[in-house]
Amino acid sequence: MIPEIGKEGPITAAVEETPFTSETVEMPSLTYRMDWERKRISSHTDGLEAVKQAAAKILNTLRYEHLIYSTDYGTEWNLVLGQDRLLVRAELRRILTEALLQDDRITGVEELSIAFNGDNLDVSCTVVTSYGSFRVRKEMNGDG
């Protein structure tokens, strides 16, 4: 290691290290509010509303489809669409839980409900977050 040279000669004082703590600091969830009906971004949202918006985005984004997102972001609906209903029931819990738990604010997925109506699929569940819980619902037809 080469010593630093200051006006008074070599700098020999030890650098103080900050002690490591295992406490996690919660990052703010402030983000832009998406107006889904008008397809515009307006104002800001925070807390539970921001998590609701994030969950909706996750459920409406196909995993691996967009390079802007990491490979952990989105839902793999294509794995179950058009498959046998027994396989769909078994895989949906894993697919939804894996997708939603990528957001650190979401702590669990409960009360999963799956209903088939012909070729249509209706999935709903309760998303448990650090701000509270809310229900999400996703409807899909046999074509995706």
C-alpha cells in the first residue's frame, strides 16, 4: 500500500470504520401514480397504494419479456395457459408467490382462489404487505 502524502508528510492516521449493523433500513415507497384508465402518470403515491400499484404491474408483466426488468420481475402466466387444470392449480400458487415476493414490501400471499369458466381463468388472492393487506384479481382467457 502506498501512503498518502499531505502538506505535513505521509498521512498515517487510521481510517475509522463504521460498525456493521444488521438492522435493515426501510426504503421509501414513494413513486409516480399510474392512472390506468387514462394511461397517464399523474402525481405521486406512497405506502399501501404504491404496493397495490406495484402488484398490478407485476401481474401484468410477463417475466423475461422486457429487457428493462430484471429476470426476477413479472409473472410466468405462459407456463400455465392452455395446460391441464390440475397442473394450473398446482403451479399458480408458486408462480404468484414467487412473482409478488420479489417486492420487499410484500410479505406473503394468502387465500388463493382459482376459478375456471370454460377457457377463462379467474385468479384472486390476498397480498400481505408491511402496510396492510389487499385483494388482487386477474382474469385471463384461453389465449392469454
